[in-house]
Amino acid sequence: MGKVRRRLRVAGLIAAFSLPSLSVQAQGWQVPKPSPGLMPNPAVGKKLFGTHCASCHGVALQGSDKGPPLLHRIYEPSHHADIAFQLAVKNGVRAHHWQFGDMAPLPQVTPDDVAHITAYVRAEQKKAGIR
Ligand code: HEC
């Protein structure tokens, strides 16, 4: 009995994790990939974040009048996986969680840059107890 239930939960988790990527493929989006072997570095990411993201997401990830805080439960890894960062930068984001409007794509920010930025955001989220 307990075993079956656990198995169902695992199946549900697998479905929950595979569905978003299916819908991404269905829309024909390419998922940008960082260079093989890249070691994402939060210190590098912090600088890049300051240059490209802080004007909207806030210097300390706390948000601004132009964009939401990334230190928010909405953006914890289980709800917005690392791939969400790559897709946001590549394709932009249609406003769906907030009232700030859309986020435009940032073609000058490379997939390697995004991997560093994501490492920085995850490190700060962890410090803030968002995991
Ligand atoms: C011009 C303002 C602006 C800039 C610059 C900007 N963003 Fe955003 N971003 C937004 C807004 C607004 C949203 C929220 C959209 C919503 O869900 O309502 C958002 C949402 C996101 C999301 C959530 C995506 C999702 O799937 O819901 C991520 C991740 C993100 N931004 C990452 C970044 C990163 C990384 C950078 C820098 C490389 C960046 N943003 C630069 C405005 C900006």
C-alpha cells in the first residue's frame, strides 16, 4: 500500500519534471547550452548580473520597479530550473507572474554568461533560505 503510493508519487514527479521540457520542444525553442566543461562561477556571475540584470532584478536580487526579485520562492530551483534562466535570456519572458511587463531577450548575454549568473543567483538564494 505504502509502496504503491510512493511509486505513484515518483511517477508524478517524473511527469512534472519532464513536461516543461516537452512543451519547450513542442514550441521548437532551442535550449541554449553553456560550453562543455564550463565551471559556473558565482563571483563571475555576480559581475555579469550587475551589468545585465540588476537594472531590473535589483543589485541585491531584491527586484526594482522594472522587474521582480529573484530571491523569491517563485524562483527556487524546483519551480524555475536552471534552464528557465537560459530560456529567459534567449527568448525573453512574457509577463505571467507579475505586473512589470515582459522581459526582452538579451542577445548580448551568452549561454556561458547565463550559467555563471545562475550559479550566483542559486548561491544567493541558498543564503536566503530559498532552495
Ligand atoms: C528590462 C528589465 C529586465 C532585465 C534587464 C532582465 N529581466 Fe529578467 N525579468 C524581467 C521581468 C519583468 C520578469 C518577470 C516576468 C513575469 O513573470 O511577469 C523577468 C523574469 C525573469 C526570469 C523568470 C523567467 C520565468 O520563466 O518565469 C528569469 C529567470 C530572469 N528574469 C532572469 C534574468 C537574467 C538572468 C537577466 C540578466 C541576464 C535578466 N533577467 C534581465 C525583467 C528583466
